[in-house]
Amino acid sequence: MSKQKTRKAVAKRFKITANGKIKRSSSGKRHLLSCKNSKRRRLLGKQKLVDRSDEQRIKLSLPYA
């Protein structure tokens, strides 16, 4: 039986915590930052958790994580 392949696009975007939850980064932090206030920019820089409804699809794409 062949080995399972990791989806590299998913591996670059998500990290799995020690408790099995999945972290993601926020969108909207790349450009056009001058019109966003400092609180919004600060919160966009933090990591967030993936919604529980999406966790199963991401974990299937990361078989060895």
C-alpha cells in the first residue's frame, strides 16, 4: 500500500495545536492597510482557530500531522 500524500497548500496555511485544534492566520493583512485602524490591524495579525465544521476536511488533507 502506498503512502498518503500531504496537501502542501494546506500544510503551509494551517498548524495543529497540541490539543488537536487547528490554527489559521487572518486574511486582509497583505495590503490596503492605511484605511484600517490600528486595532483592526493588530487583531488581523493574530492567529485564530478554524471552525469545527471545517476541521475534518483539513485533517484529512494532513494525514501525518
